[in-house]
Amino acid sequence: MGTRKQREKQEEIWIAHTELPSGPGHPFYERLNELLEAEKFDEFVEGRCGKFYAAQYGRPSLTPGIYFRSLLLGYFEGIDSERGIAWRMADSLGLRRFVGVGLDEDTPDHSTISRTRRLIDLDTHREVFGWVLGVLADRGLVKGKRIAIDATTLEANAAMRSIVRRDTEESYEEFLSGLAKASGLETPTREDLARLDRKRKKRMSNQEWKSPADGDARIAKMKDGSTHLAHKAEHAVDLDTGAVVAVTLQGADQGDTTTLDLTLSEAGMAVADLVQREVEQRPDASPQVNIEGIEEVVADKGYHSGAAVERVKTYEVRTYIPEKKQKGRRHWQGKREEQKAVYQNRRRVRGRYGKSLLRRRGELVERSFAHCYETGAMRRCHLRGHRNILKRQLVHVGAFNLSLILRKLLGAGTPRELKNRTGQVFSQLLRFLRPRTGDSSTRRHITDIAERLASSLRSHTPRYCPRFFSTSTTGC
């Protein structure tokens, strides 16, 4: 029997490269790499990022293809931080093979990934997101005619206890102590401060308080009812395919009617770029993207206001936005055009077609939020500042768009989904082989055969496929 003491030995100075450990690669990432190489992804990002790299001096650089693939892993593996991405790459031979790091090379650490993100500007990340949209458009996964818009909150990397006043820069606890002393309490305790805080009205306002750690974070109420410093992420989703056409990041204290125009304009420019791309590359082919651009926009009642509906109408876009319940009757004196736009929107919402669009909006937009921020693990930000967060968010949502293509190729959009589908195949096999009639001994015999077959398939890994049944999604 070998013991741990016997295995303690001095490492060899030289080792043949054929003796280095290697992995077969994960079939999901193999297909993803085939897709990226067929579309010449590395040539595209290297051409866009060449201006950010020094030709001779500086620390060893991170290849743009490796950098963007590393951020893609954040979505596909469900990793929220760049530190976690770096650790996962160093731990997995399959992911090392996906990003293109050799066995004799070190995987990039989190500081290298962060420095490269700061080096490459926001416009280049937007171009990469647009490149992914072009790949989807080539496969008919972007139509650009009917767009749904909705927003969600992302928890900021800043604590509520660290907020300070905008005018005096004093902390929240110092502010409460001043109020307590003004009320007659010379030495207030923590219980006294908490009691005084509960009695105050409008305790926290973004006009009075700010975060010294993240100036772009705003005080907001999350969906679970808790109060946090947060950001507002807004998606524009194609209702025909489910692809995210545009994504914006804005202050969490801004209303939906205020942020609607920016997200709609971003989506309109993205669709226009796709139309121009089709005209340049395939002038004689039938268009995949709607050549008229965005014609219909669907949103929930939080986006409804007379001014917002009238503005969108001036863009020559039809709205399907349900109204909020209001007390009494509205007065339209001097608002004839606004009244006309609101009534037209009301008639469209109440129709059968409008109701079907609203149902589809609730399905596809919420699905993008769930995949990107829940299973994609970006609900809580580990970066600070809108520009830094938006860089990672653009690549993150771009990975969600790529998963739409992989779902058509493999039947699964993430490695975890592919693993779960493989387990479902075995369960269906057992269900099929288990007889519904016959004596108990026959049923037990066939069930034992099916279980032995399933266990043999688990233990004997094919040359191309990794171990799907391990706890790691990459099978390493």
C-alpha cells in the first residue's frame, strides 16, 4: 500500500512536455471555441484592442482573446468576481484549454484581468457586444421589429453604513449623534440613536447622502424589500428571438420613464447597424433584420406616462404600455397630442395582439434577467463605477446572446444545462426500460440491467466527452 510519506519526493528539474497533465476539453466549450474561431473572433478583438497595447515596454500583456473569453466564463460558470474567474481557470484544465493558455504557461491572475479591463475602453466592449449581435443576425436570431424594455436593480459594492452627507461629509452615525445632542441627549447610546432614527421621516435621500466608495451607487429598495446601494440595469429584448439587443446601466434612483429613451435609442442604433451590416455583406440576400428598424416597443406600467408615450410616438414607434390606475378623471387641457397618443396606446394594449405581446414580454425579459443576474451570478456587483460595471455587463450579456446559438447547436445554452440534460437522458432510459407489467422478478431484473448500463456510461468516459457526473461543470 502506498503511503503519503512515500510520495514525498523532490520534484524533477526537467520534464518532457508529453508527461504534462492534459484534459480532453469540455464539449460545450469545444463547440463555443469552434464558433468563435469560425467567425474570426480573435482577429476582430485583436484589431480593435491593438491601440491599447505598447509595442515594446510594459508588463507582459494579456491577449485580447484570452481576456474576453475569461469574462465569458463569468456567465457560463456562474462566477461573480474576476478573482473567482482567475481561480477557476487555474483550477481547470478544460477552461485552460478553452481560453487558450498552454500547460507550460500561467493562467492570468485577477489583477491582470482587472488591469486589462481598465486599459480597454468602454467603446471597445460595446463593439464586442455588437459583434455578437452580428453573429446572431447571420443566423436569424435578431429581427429588430418588436422590442421589450424592462429594468432590474443590481446591488452595488458599497455598504449603507458607509454613506456620508453630501454637504458636510459627516457619517450617518455622526449625523444622528448631532440630532440626539440637539434634542437633549448628551451621551446617546446606540439604542437611543436607533430609536431616534426610527422616528424620523424620510431618513435617507439620494439628494442628501452619497457613498464615498462608489459615487455612482444610489440608495434604492430591492425586490425583496431591503434597502441597499444599487445600480439600475435595463435590457432591450427582441420579442421574436429573445436576444438582448441593448443593455444600459443607470442610476437606481432614476424612474423608468426617464431611462426609457436612452435604452430605446441604444437598441435603435444597434438594429440600424445590423441592417447596414447586412446591406454591405449580403446585398442580394433576403434581409434577416427588419429594414424599417424598431416598429413596436413593449414595457410594463412603470414606463407609462403621457409625456413618455408621446415622445415614443414622435420616434415613429408604436407603444404597448399598460396604464396605472388613477384616481378620478384626467384633464387634457392643452395636451391634445398627448391625449391622442395615450388613447391610441390604450386601444392597442386592450387588443388581443397587445395582450399577447405583454405576455411574451414577461417571459423573455424576465428570462434574460434570471440567466444574466441569478444563474449568471451578477446580481451583486464586485466593481465600482458605471463604466467599470458596464464593461463587464456588456460581455456578460453578450455571453447570454451566444448561448442562444449554442442552444440551437447542442440543445443547451450553458455547461450546467448540458450536464443536466445528460442526466435526463439516463433517467428517461431507466423509465423506458422499466416494464409496467409482468412479475416483480422480471421488473427487478430489467431495472438492474438499466442501472448497470447507466453506471458503466458514467464510469467509462468517451474520448471526446468529460465526466458529466462530477460536481464541476467542466468535468475537471
